Amino acid sequence: MDLAIKNGRIYALDKIQNLDIFVRNGRIAALGGDHRADQEIDAKGLLVLPGAIDAHVHFRDPGQTHKEDWLSGSTSAVAGGVTTVVDQPNTIPPTWTARAFKLKLEIARRASVVDFCLNGGPGEMEELIALGAAAIGEVFTYQHTGEELGSFIAKADRLGALLTTHAEDGALIERSTAPLLHLQEADSYSRARPPEAETKAIGEILALSRRAHICHISTGEGLALLRSTGPRITCEVTPHHLIFSRRDYRSLGTFLKTNPPMREAADNEALWDGLRRGAIDIVASDHAPHLPEEKGDDLWEAPPGVPGVETMLPLMLMAVRRNLLGLDRMVDCLSRRPAEILGLKAKGEIMVGKDADLVLVNTREPREIRADRLHSKADWTPYEGKRGIFPAMTLIRGVVVWDGDLCVRPGYGRFLPGTPRPPNI
């Protein structure tokens, strides 16, 4: 064997077990048993989990590398226990064309330290799928007519591609925003994008699609509508929509401006309940870094989005510690289920034959989240002062990539091309 991880408690086969992990050629070769290995990691006192998969990041590269680039974003990912990311297409140029996709792929291959997928926009879909796009989207429904959205969905379905959508209705947002533009209170942003904008867009997607994925669901009503039709449409929730509500605008102001916006405390509870029950499939960060001087601007000019790839797993581990979520469900929504939705057959579980993507954590040592300890170029976090459980070590394909410092060179991360499949999961 190349590597043995010994004396840890590992979460494998749906339970915590006292088993050693043996790795060969980047894959898990054995769980338990007596094997010799060239290298050994002593995981005594640590919990060993499958690496987290963040299905929704915006690394801003190319085009806005002053906010983030592939090296800074991927370093932030591995420091937070994320071993695979899915980057969204709204970079500059947007990855709607084969040429733009190839440009981003070249940059990511040169710089990323985390394994990665790339989504393509609803442009040259055939070419993007052929190049390995993991999905089509995030498609912002408020930027398109119903006819355009229906065309995107039909074409993606014909190509065997998953369409991922940001579900908010544009006409309703426009009508709600117009009478509020003279206001600067951050809470006005939630009024400008009311819950009905989400439910209306979800209803439209349900009417049009046999298979799609809804990003960052934010309301209890939207979740109830989505699940009234069964499990054919998958969805995700972000930590910020679980943790923050409209009342947090009082302390964070425009720094908490996101799309969709903050909702009521009752929505937080409905989303936590949906996550516990499995009504919400996965947690994804929607990592959307902007600089502090941009976020502190005029309410209507400040860009929406918050950084979060590095804090996602630490916050969810704290949720387990506080009995808000079971460990089994946390592993499912951060690792196994994202791998299943994306068709990443070598990822998502500690199992013989899978990639040795592993996170070692000391669950007894939570620490305060501070921006000066994080690695995104954003240089701030909405979670400042909250507590998280950060990795002691992160491995990707059997190689230690993070142990408090970055341990691999830029370009270690591997591109994971998507695989078209029939319209069912």
C-alpha cells in the first residue's frame, strides 16, 4: 500500500467504525486488515470523513481575479475540507461557448489544488457537454422568458444533461423593486425579492422539467411546493440561508445582500427541517466572493453574494455538534448525494475503490471563525465570530493537500468531466 491512515474513527458504510484505511494509487484499497504501507498517518483522536463536494462555487476566474482566482479559491476549499468543487459559468467571458469553456479549463488545470467540475451556460450546449460540462447552469430564471427557459430545459433533457436553475421570477422582482429604490435599509432587498418570486419560478420549472436541480432554495413555501411533486427535482440549500434571517441585516447590512435574499426565521426552521428529513438533497456554499469595499456600497449597487466555501463543512460540523443535524445526514448532503447527482462515481464515500478524498477533524476543537484565518481573496466572512470545526488535514486522491498549510503545488487538482445520462437519477 502507498498510505495507511491508522487509529482514527472513520465514517464508512453509514456508521462510525474503528478501522484503518489503506490507499493505493489514489484509491481506497482496503478498510481494515493487516497491510504494509510506505507512509502512515496517525489519526488517533480524529474523525475521518469523506471529503466534502461543493456543488456551487463562483471562483471568478477568468475576468474578476481581484475577487478570487483558481488558486485562492481552491486553497480556501481544501482548508475547509472540500475536495471537489463545481464552478459556475458566470465568469468573464461566461462559459456559454466552447471557446470560453476551454479557456477556463486551461486556467483551472494550471492553478487548482482541488478536484473540479465546470458547468456550462445555456449556449453551445452540445459542444459544452462534449467538452465535459458537469451540468448546464446555474441558469438565472429571472433573466429569461418562460419560452427561453422551456427551450433550455428541453435541449438539456435531450442531451442527457442536468439543468441547474436559480429560481426567482423576474417580472415579480421588477414590480416589487420599483417602489423601493429610494430606500437604503438592507431589509428592503428582501422585500424587493419576495418569497413569491421563488415559488412562482419553482412552479414554472416543475411544469416544464422532468429533471432539474434548483440552487440555494430559501423559503419553506418553495420547498413544500417542490416536494409536493416527489423527488424528481433535486435541490440545495446554503449555510447562509440556514443560519441568517432578515433580522441579521441589522448587524451585517449590505454585506448580507444575496440572491435569493434573507428570509424569515420560520424559513430557517423549515429549511433545517427539510435538510434533516432529506427533503433538501445537498448543502452547497454558493461561494460568491466580493471585496469589502464593494459590499459596503449603496444597497442597490452592492453586488449580491457572500464567500463560504471554506466555512461550509466547519459550520455543518458545528450543526452536528449542536444536534441540529445528524452526522449521517451531514455526510449524505455534503458528500454522497452531491456525488450521486453529479455522476461522480469515484467520489463521495469512504469505500473500497473510491478516491481517497478524506478529511480528518478533531470534533472536540471548534474554533472561532475569523476572516484573517481564511484564504479567500474576499478577505471577509459573514460568519465572523461564529464557531466552526475546521480540518486538521485534507487529502485528495491519497495525497495530503492541507495540514494547516498548503502541501501541493498549483495544478494538483484534476478536472472531472461530466457524463451525460438519461433524464432520471
